[in-house]
Amino acid sequence: MKLWIKTQSGEKITADAVITVSGQLTANTLSQVLRENLDKMDIPTPMVLPVHAKKLKSFNVVRFRPDDFVEYVDFDVMIIELIRDKQAKPIS
């Protein structure tokens, strides 16, 4: 499966990346994947809770607001969308 990470200010996408993720999607895995990939994009890592992983699995999207970050961010929202492979098994 893949994750599309994008940051937005208003309606404008300010940064985005598509990353590949393998294995179970838990809060710990999501946090680790974000830490590794957001560092390359020069974006701080948000505080990832189990509810974020649950929303991503259930609704294929999760949003992080500036309040979810310990450090200052210069965007309004970071959206992570789950892109499922056509032949992949459902996430449990």
C-alpha cells in the first residue's frame, strides 16, 4: 500500500510525497514511517495516536492540524491518504 502525504495552506498544496508502506498499519508504524519520510521533506513529525491509524484504516484519510505538532508548522493541515493496491488484501 502507499500513502500520499500532502500539506496545504488554504486550498494550495505546499508539499507532497507518495511513500510505500508494508506490514500492519498501527500508530507505531505510522509514526515511524512519518518520522523517516517527513524528515526528508523538512516537516516535523506530528503526534500520532491510535485514533489516527484507526481513521486512516477506516476512512482512507487522516488529517493533522498544527495543534498535532509540537514544533511550529507553516501550513494549515497535513493530509495523509491511503492508496490501496488493487490486488492487496484488506487491512485488518
